[in-house]
Amino acid sequence: MIGLGFLYLVAGVTFASFALLSVTQVPRRPGNALFYALIAVSFLLGDRLGDLGNGVLVLAIVAVTTLGKMGFRDRTQEPIEPRGPMLFVPALVIPVTALAGTFVFSEIPGIVDPRQVTLVSLTLGVILSLTICYAWLRPAPAEPFRQGTRLMDHIGWAAILPQMLASLGAVFALAGMGDVVGSLIGQIIPSGSVLGAVVVYCLGMALFTVIMGNAFAAFPVMITAIGLPLLIHTYGGAPARVAAIGMLAGFCGTLVTPMAANFNLVPAALLELRDRYGVIRAQVPTAIPLLIFNIALLYLVM
């Protein structure tokens, strides 16, 4: 049965190719090669390394990035031959395959792990799109990986940040961070104040998202601290509304934090913006009023 092992294999081989190209292309980037190689090992051998081995691996990845061992390639690029609107076809193949695969594999049990059917379908979409590009554009065999290495060099350490932050959220939840935060915040919310609980809950979602870079990581902390004990159990709020609006408040934090690298720093790198934080600056005027609106909306539906 196809599951996460297939995804890890594809990701591991991809990062291994980035590592290889980083030491064979000129100029050579040994620091980048080590960074990509360590990530490749985590995907390919993570299950066999155990907790201690994976912990050491994470520390090694952090060391490579914090010690300034990674370099960036210049932004010069070979002239690109115009391809017209058809160039969007390979990109559209990915979501279409992911959607179709989700429905098809759900109806055919035994082929794909039902818990991972969407991720597997997405990965198959990427492979199919790459195959179409090979057949249509006929690049050199290593060209997609060479361009992938160039792109990853622009993104740098932020490439691994979403994975790290997701792990941080899980650690916080298992460590009982929600109970600790709840006991501290409970002392500053006036007794019986629905508005106070709503404000603290939404602001907490936004602030924890700023810190963690991911609203999904912040949610277990704030729902345990404020959402369940106060808004739902004490004040009778509808769980679906409290959860949904809380996530929207968290997304306001996503708009204004560099920790949400996949949303803010990566687009700046992809678009080759001169201002690394240009995306964040453009999103602040949206994030603040949207957060205020979410606070008001949750208070009204309580």
C-alpha cells in the first residue's frame, strides 16, 4: 500500500540530487550540499535513526544554517523561450491530479493508504507534470533538478522552516503548553467577560502564529487555553464557530510574520524581490483590520 514512505522517498531523492548538484556545479556550494544532504537523510533514513539520531540530525541542520555555511547563487538566468499560455498546463496538472486521485483512490481501497491519499495524489501529480515537461520541452535530464537547486539556493534555510515549526507545534501540544498558557491568561481576563475571552483568544491565535509561523501549530495551544474551557464550556460558544474564527485570527498572524516562510519569504525569493520582507509589508494593512473583524465576529456569534 502506497503511503508516507513513497512521499519520503521522492522528497529524499530530490534533496539528494540538490546536494549532488551543489558540489558538482560551478561555483561549488559545499555548505548548501551539506544542508540538502542532511534533509535527504532525514527523509530517507529518519525511521531508522530513532529519536536520538533524528535529534542530532536536526541540530546539524540548524548548525549549518546558523553558522553561515550556506551561500546564494546570483540571480542571472539564461534567456527563456516564450511558450505562451500552454506553459501553465504542467502546473495545472498537479492540482487536477491531486483532486482526481483523492476521489479515485478513495473508491479503490488497498492501493493507497486512505489517510495519505491526498498527499500521495499530489506527489503523483508532480511526477506526472515533470514527465509532461520532459516530453514537451525536452530539457537535459538534470535540468529540472539544476533549476530546483538554483531556486532552493535563493530560498535558503527557510525551505525547512515549515517542517520545523509543525514539529514545534506538536511538541507544545504534548508538553501541555495550552494548560500553562490558560492558567496565566486566566488571571488577566475579567471574570464573566465574554469580550475579554474573545479578545485574548483571537489575539493569542495571531501572536502564537507569529511566533510559530503556522496557525495549525498555534491552534492546539489556544483552543486548550481559552477556546475549550472559556468560550465553549463556560460561555456556550459553538465549537465549529470558535474553531473556525480562531483559525482565521491565526491566519492574520501568518500574514505578518517571517516565520511563515512558505507564505512570506519564499514568494519574495521566487519573485526575486529586492525587499526580502516586501510581501509582509504589503499584507500588514490587510492583517490588522481583518483581525479586528474576526474579534468582532466571534463576539457577535457567541
